[in-house]
Amino acid sequence: MLESAIYDCPYCGEEVETALDLSGGDQTYTEDCQVCCRPIVFTLQVHGDEWMLDVKREDDA
């Protein structure tokens, strides 16, 4: 199941939209910002129909 989420890049502060695959359950992965290309660590927690996304700088992880 795919969801879209909007987050603020922890480096450049730009608002960015990303797609989340909720079918994989809880996940931690790294993806580059679509604006400034710096690596962001995403932590996705899935609880039934609810989910929470946390983003932080790779050097803060």
C-alpha cells in the first residue's frame, strides 16, 4: 500500500513529497533530498492503518 508524505528537508528546509510503501512495515532507510541531494535518514513506523515518518540528517542518525 503506497501513501504520499510531505516532509521538510533537515538540511535545506525545503518541503518535499515522497512515496511511502506501508506494506513493508517498520523501516529505516536513506534517501537523497530531491532538492539539495543530501542524504536523509527516514524512519517509518507502521501501526495498522496509521503511520509516522521521522526524518533526520545522516550525520544526526
